[in-house]
Amino acid sequence: MTPADIPASPDPTGTAVYVVGWFHTHTPTLNVTFSGRPSGPSPSPGDEAWATDNNLPGLVYDYIGDFFGWIPQGHPINDPAKLYDIKKPERRL
């Protein structure tokens, strides 16, 4: 559920908190016991479903992956990474 603005009706000269999106990172696979995982947003139902359900755009910082978009087991922690969009940002009232 999308967090509420704090306060719900701010004073025009006061300070308020507005939730405009969310961000998280995915872990490296250097020490995992499974074969690997896809790069980018978590597969459905995952990051995109959460963004849709909460009506909030987001970003995930993750490794780029190989030619097939896969992060194999043992992937080095310092390999290239990038930001992936999760539900494109939109301007709201």
C-alpha cells in the first residue's frame, strides 16, 4: 500500500513528506548455492507487481548480466551494474 503523505494536509509554509517512488538493490551471487538469477527487476510477481499494486514507480540497482540477461553463480561483486526502471515514472497531481 502506498504510504500516506505526512501530514495529509500540510501547511503551505510548513514541511511535508511525499512518497514519490522506491529504490532497492539486488545482491551479488558470489556466495550463493543456486545456479544464478536474471538481472534487473525481480521476475513476476516481483518488483513490477509491487510497483503496480502500490502505484509507485521505482528503481532497482543490479548487475548487467550476460548476453542472455543472466547473473550466474559466483558473479564477481565489482562487475558492472546499472539502474533499471520499474514502472515508468509519471507526473501526478
